[in-house]
Amino acid sequence: MKIGFIGLGIMGKPMALHLKTAGHEVCAPDRASLTAELRAALTILPDAAAVAKAAEVIILMVPDTPDVEAALFGAGGVAEGLAPGKLVIDMSSISPTATKTFAARVAEKGCDYLDAPVSGGEVGAKNASLTIMVGGSEPAFERARPLFEAMGKNITLVGETGAGQTCKVANQIIVALTIEAVGEALVFASKAGADPAKVRQALMGGLATSRILELHGERMIKRTFAPGFRIELHQKDLNLALQAGKELGVALPNTASTAQLFAACAAMGGAADDHSGMVKALETLAAHKVAPDA
């Protein structure tokens, strides 16, 4: 297929390159930040409108709801290049409510729209092993399936438009609260005098095991907080959860308290740390680090 890809950051770059490797033609709008590797691999066009005009399918992978809106409907945006029959896929993590509005505006141009946020972080993007949660029609999903299979492994059509984003918000609640639980447990164990590395090793064999304990527990112990997924982005996702909870009348008490821990980390200068860096807020509260800084 002819694919337009907008948002070639930590996640988007490897995703676009996987599509290229799978045999698709991939074009992207010109940006000063594009690397020589991307310029050599992709067709570079002046703006998002030109990308949409040239492509059959346009994929967005940008940070937040306003970024998606600007990429779609701003000056020189995707909407200016759309024609009936094209497919827009938003793989960003944004508001489920706004997603429905964006999809309706795209449908007015005779185009299909899928919301398809992902989980798996930078590692999943690089390994083409992302979990992809999709909202939209089944025919549009089947059309996009070969593209999803080039970027991910666990691919699910969750429901109608907005269902993908709702699923991603649920995912981010679970991930954040599990990071908090792992951090709290390791701070407790370390301050009690136990070796946190051996505690983690022991817990990996029991009911408490998880990918969070495996990956982020290790980060907490080894003090490796360079992002995979930045605290400021997880803050954004929990804010989406809390806003949606407010709209639905659903109490999310632990989501709210975990959002405050992320806020504390950001206030201490850690907004760009990996989200496993939440442990630093817990360490501050306990006046004790899980392990010495490297």
C-alpha cells in the first residue's frame, strides 16, 4: 500500500520503518528533525496535506489530542489532502471523546477512520511486537490488518469508534497502578533491609509476577530511567482517564493518587524520565532509595 506516516518520534520511527520493510511505500511530511536514515528510507513531502493526497492510508503517531487535531485539521493538515476512499488511522493515545469527533469529520470527506493506540513502548515498537487496540468498522479494520501485523503482535478490534482509545486508557490505568505497586513494594523491602534484586527475583516466580515487575522493577534497582515511555506522557494518559471518569460518573481513586505521584516526579524535574521513575516519588516519601544511584 501507499502509506503516509505522521509522527516519526521514539515510537513512530521504528513503526514506519517496519512498514517499509514489509514492502509498503511510506511517505512523511518534511521536518527538520528527520534523520538521514528516514530521509533515505521514506519519500519526504512538503506537508501533511501532500502526504494525505499521495497515500491510500494515513497513520498518525503523535503525543496528544491537540497534536492529532492539528495534524488532521490544521493548515496544511491531512484533511486538505483527503479524498473519498482513503483510510485514516490514529495510533496516538488521545481522548476517546475527541476521537469520535475527529472520526465524524473525516467521514464527512468519504473516508474511514480507525483509532488504534498501542502498548509496548519503544521496545515493542522496535521489535514489531506492539499490542494494538482498535476502534472502528470491521471492513476498515480488515483493510488495515496487514499494516498492523507489520507493527504488532496482539491486534484486537475492540469495538466501534473510540473503543480503541477507551481500551488504551484502561491499559494505562493498569500499567501506572502496577508501577506504583512494584515501586512501593521494592521501597518497603529495601528499607526493611532485604536485597531488592533478590526480592524481585523471588517475586518473579509467584503470583505477583508481571512484565512491570520484570522490566520496570529492574529499572528501579539498576537506576536506569532513560525513557522508553516518559512520565509526562503517562501523566497525560491518566488525565484522560480521570476526565473520562468524570464524564461517566466513575470514581477512579487509585488512578487519581497515582497521577499525583507522577506530578510529584515532574515537579522534581523528572517529567522526561521513564515512567518507572515514579519510584523516586515513593523514595522521597520514605526518605530511602531502593538502590544507590549509579
